[in-house]
Amino acid sequence: MKQASSISEVIRFVKSHPKAQLWVSQSESYPKGMLIGDEDSTAGTVLKMKIQILAQSPNSRLYFQEEYEDEEWYKEVIEQIERLKESFPVKNVMSSELQARLQ
């Protein structure tokens, strides 16, 4: 299985493999040891957004994983995935299910 370095590489893979399917996992987390401020706000902490994608065609597989701290970059990737949904089957799954598919 090949490791993709960018969402653009995933898009090229899917477009060149008409029977490709995508499994997408999204998660958000705060760093460990986070301190809660007044009224349980999370001010001053950085939200980490992680996206994992497995693209699979009958003959090959491509895996992409990235963690974002910049919400704008994260939203851009999500928008690109939404556009792919118009032409290819995309299934949103939990991280554990995606990890099982990688085995």
C-alpha cells in the first residue's frame, strides 16, 4: 500500500481509478494535559483535527493521514472530500474501522 503525501495525491489516485472507493475518518482532539479555564473554556489550547483516508481500487490502495491545527486547512480538505462524494463512493467511518481495513 502506498502512502499519500497530500490530499491532491488522493484526488489524482481516485480520478485515475474509476472503480475506487474511499473510507474517511475524521477526529478532533485537544492536547493531553490541557488545563480548563474559567467556565470550562478551552481558551489558549490548540484543537487538533485529524483526517485519515483509505482509497482502494480493485488493484491498489492509497493511504493518507494528516493532523491539522489550522482550521482553514482542515476545512479545505473537507471541501475537497465533499466534491469527491459527487463522483465516487465515500464512506465515513470511525478510526478503528479504518485501521482494521488497513490490516
